[in-house]
Amino acid sequence: MKTLFVGIDVSKLWLDLSVTGEIGIETHLRIDNNLSGFKKAIQWLKKMKKQEEWFICMEHTGVYAQPLWYFLKEKGIEYSVVSGSVISSGLSIKRGKNDKLDALTIARFAKRYSDELTPHKLPAQLLRRLKTLFAYRERLVKAKVILEVPAGESKNYAEQDSKEMCNETSEVVAYLNSRIKRVEKLMLELVKSDEQTSECFKLILSVPGFGIITASYLLIITECFTLFSNSRQIACYSGIAPFEHSSGSSIKGKTRVSAKADKKLKGLLSRGVSTLLLHHAPTKQYFEKKIAQGKHQNLVRNNLKNKMLHTVFAVVRKATPYDPLYSLDFPSAA
């Protein structure tokens, strides 16, 4: 039985641990974010309760938490990793912010929702490497945009004054483009190096609207479609699943999507829909039909994003490539 709930706030240099449990137990410890600090934390927790009674929870903070993940796995200690938005929405409003308070908030969240949280599993090494490459590509693209936009504006409105800057920018952007292509090549080589991952990747690409970037991101966030049991869960995760908004007889709102979402996936799906509307005749026909019926284009686009996810989930689960002759029975835009 879990009786000691441990919240860990992860920073680059240190970790803040707060525990809550039975009456009288609510304390805090700060350790270095390294092996000696992890060992110190284990000894500290053992003085309070046996390992079988610990319930450890931490916020997902990316690479800074990974050394701790590997340490806990090696020691056979289960732990849960939860996004910050879920923790914030799961508890009442807190006033003030510091690392100690954040750790205690996570501990209280773990205590309240321990029956709903699942142990965290480290993704396969291939997917971890793919995630690193994907993040690197994102930084390269961002750097390219940061340079391109002001250079383009200067060229249009102050061409003579910005000639040297535009020339320099063109050279740097050309280099960044070569690096982006190189990273994409590495991503493809990595995916192809594993038969199971490669098969899943090919199935995703068989669905209209999915390119190598969106397919790679789906592999990463779903861990080859092992983290979600149905397509509705992925739709909720990406913030495109509609939810009812009503209460009694006074509130009769329209169905709406949640603001809590993986905005990266939502953006990639939006790009996929835009591509389909340009190059996929059945999608374009469906869109025009719904607009003619008076549906708002944002609603129709959201339906198309849902269709993309439901289709790709079915294709991967059945291990059968997408059939272009399959009837485009899109969800209702009502």
C-alpha cells in the first residue's frame, strides 16, 4: 500500500523533493541532480517508509529528468511522470511559486490521483534518439525563420541599406537548409534501422496528409502507438476531440475542443489538412460541401484532423496500408 507520496521538482542543477502522507509527514529535501544526490534521496526516503510504500511523481521537464529516470529504473523503483498542465488543473489554485512549493504541489497531486497514474516507462533507445534529432531539427527551422523574416522585410522596404545583411543571411540560411536536410536524412536512416519501427512509419505515410515530419512525431509521442489504446485518446491528447459544453437548462453551448493540447501535433495536423485541401480531391469536395451547408471552416478543418488521426490509428492497428478507394465517410460536422 502506498502511504508516502513524493513530489519531485526537476531543475538543471538540483532536485527538490517534498513528501506528504500520514499526519505529521510533510517535509522537503534539496539534492544535486547527479548520482550522489539520487543516492542521498533514497537514503532520506528510507528513513521515513519502506520502498514498497513510496509513490514517486514528477513533472515532465525533458532532458533534465532523464538521469533520474535511468537511476530509478536501475533500482527497480516505480515512478510517474505527468505534464505540468495536468498537475496545475488537478489541484486548486496556488499562490506564489518556488521549487519547494512546486515539489509539494506535485506530492499532493500524486496523493490525490495515485489510483489514476501509471508507472512511467522509458522509451526505446531508437525513439529517444529520434526525439533528440526531431528537437534539433525544430531548433534549426526556428533559427532559419528568425533570419529569413527580417531579411525579407528589409529587402522589400530598405533594399539599399540592407544589401550586405541580406547577402549574409542568404548564406547562413542556405547552410541551415543543408543541415535540416541532413538531420531529416539521419531521422529516416534511424527509423529504417529497426524493422518494426520502419513498418509502423510506412503505414503512417500511407495515409493522405502525413509526411515524414508528422509521422516521426507520431512515432515519438505514441512510442510506436503503444501508449494509446484508441484513436479518441490521441485526439484528446492533440486537442482536437470535441467535448460537450452544457449545464442544466441554462447553459447550452456548442461542443468545443480543449485548450489543453499537444500544440506541436495539432499544428502538424493543421498543415496536413491544408495540404489535403490543395492536392486531395475527395477532401476538397467534402470541405466545400460542408461549407455550402453553412458549417464554419474551423469546425470542418477540425473534423478533417480527427479523420486523419482516426484513419492512421486504424491503419497501424490493422497493420494494413491505407486504401485510397476507401469511402471518405468523414465524421459529421454538426
